[in-house]
Amino acid sequence: MHLRGMDESMEAQHHSWQFYLEAQDIWEAMYRDCEQATVSIELEQYIFGNDALGRRFMKLFIKKAAQGVKIFVICDKFGSIKFFGSPLIRKLRRNGGRFYFYNPITRWNIPTPWRWFPRTHIKTLLVDSSIAYVGSACMTQHMARWRDTQIRLTGPAVDYVRLAFDNIEHSLLRHKKQVLTKAPQKEDGFRYVINQPRLGKCRIYDELAEAISHANRYIYIAAAFFVPHNRFFDLLKQASQRGVEILLLVPERSDVELADWICLSYSGRLFDAGVRVFHYQKQTLHCKTAVIDDVWATVGSANFDVLSFFHNREANLIITDSTAVAEIKQQFLHDLAHSRELTPDDWRNLSVWKKMAGYIARAVKMFF
């Protein structure tokens, strides 16, 4: 399923976008654009599966590299471990392409899991430096029918994506950190923001916190994982006390059952903070979006949890274009119609062992 923004203001601002709301549709659109690439294909991805989907993309990358197209792929070593050692990587490199694994976990740091970070949790594709895909979709076949949100974007904001790839490529090739200092002159309603935890830059959380602190009507959040910290709870509670409506949409069941129990363990506190919680039931919810007061929205890879806020490389679009914001709001309300509201009775009737598992996992996460 996909939705297209067709407002005249888009043309005036030189931006064009299209939302895709299911992983299979996202991959097909990405593949089509990669087939048409003449200059470059650059991908940063958390999960790149060693399955039919991953091999299909890799074979296309190999073909394009042989044609002289620049191919640059960086995958997370943890999330994409099944692709490690694939002969397709060696073939890509022989044809001039580059493929890297981010922050490998070695036998020396296995006993110290706090050193496993940062991971790259980004899911961004850049084609010919002019088409960007930004969102939440991983690239592995079993996620084909998951509810994700990915935006295909052209226009001035793509310059931010270009700079981000320049930065990570420079870091990998020169083995040194580099801060992005240059920025496009025009934003026009879209801005690409990345977390750089090694540099202490947690910009996605900063942007979200700023927007929440100024909310005066509503805050709608769709989160694959919701494992917040005290400061985030305080922001939501303060907004609720100002009369802001806060709706939180989370999966009925995600692919990480323990994470579901952790999310449930916050139920009482969420109720106390005035947050209404809904469980999405149609399919696996994997998107990470927020929309506030019809004027601000974000779409990207960052979960609403401590890892994404402070410990992972993440990439989100900050959106202030009114037409695009309205589309994200409508997507949220459509999903809400396929959801069930969680009640205090649901929490009270939850089995003791699930409650305890959630509380214990919450304690463990404090070490990261």
C-alpha cells in the first residue's frame, strides 16, 4: 500500500515524495530505482538478509558495479550477520563495489555487551544522489508483509542524505571521525537527521523532545518498540497536564516478545501520565513515526527507546511540510482503526510471570 503527496506546494518547494506502508512495496520501489541508477547506489541497512530478497539486491548491485555504477553498502554486523561470509560480497568487491560491516562484534568484546554499541540501525537508500528512501523497513524476506513506513523523497533535503553518506564513507576509509558541518541552504519542510552517538550527538531525541515540549493539541506516536526513560515520560506527562491528547500505538505482538512485555510493564505509568495506549492487530507493526499538532512529524529508523535515542546510529526525517504531515496523521488514524485500546483491567489481568519478565528486562536495559 502506498500514498502519494500531490499538493501544488510540493512543486513550488521542489520536493516530491511518496509514502510506502508495507515492506514488500518498499523493496519493489527501491529495486526499480536501483535498476535505473546510472551514477551511484548507496545503502545503509541494519538487517540485510541472506535470503531471496538479499541475494536479489546483491545480484543487481554486482551487475551495476560491473557497469561502472558506484556501489557502497554498509550493513550492521549484528543485524546482518547471516550475510557475513557470503560469496556475493566477494563478487561485488571484485566488480568494484564496496561492502562493509559496521562495528563488528569480536570475541574480545562479547563478554562486555555495553561495548557492542553503537550499532547502525539506519535503513536509508540513496540512488544517484537524487532519490532517497528513509524509514523503518529492513531487508529480509520474512518481514514482507510488515507494517512499515518508508518515504521516497527527491528535492533539496536529499542533500542531507548525501552528506551523511559522505561522512560515514570518509570515516570507514580514513579511520577517523568527522562531523557534518555543511548543510543545504533550503529545508522546505524536510530535514534528514542522524544520531552520531560516538560524537555524543543524539539529535533525533533532541528534535522529538523539543516538539513534544511545544505540543498544545495532540501527540500521536506509532512505535514498534516503546521502552522510554524517565525524561521522556516526564515530557509526556507535562504535555498531558497541558491538555494535550496523547495516543500511543504499539504492536499487539512484535517479533521480540520480551520487548512486548517490557512495553506492557510501563502500562500503569502510561495511564498515570494520561497516555492512551492502543495495540495494533492487523499485522506486525514495525514503523516508527510521530505527528504533533498538524505541524510536525518524524519518520525513520529510531524506535522510541533508550537504545535508539542514545546508543545507535539512527536516521529520521523531520517533516514540517503541512501536506506530508497530514498524510502521516491519516496513516496513524487508519492504523488506529485496526487497533484495540489497552485498559487498566488488561494490565491487572496480565499473568504475574509476564509482569515480572518485563520488570526484570527493564532493569537489565539500564546497563546499556
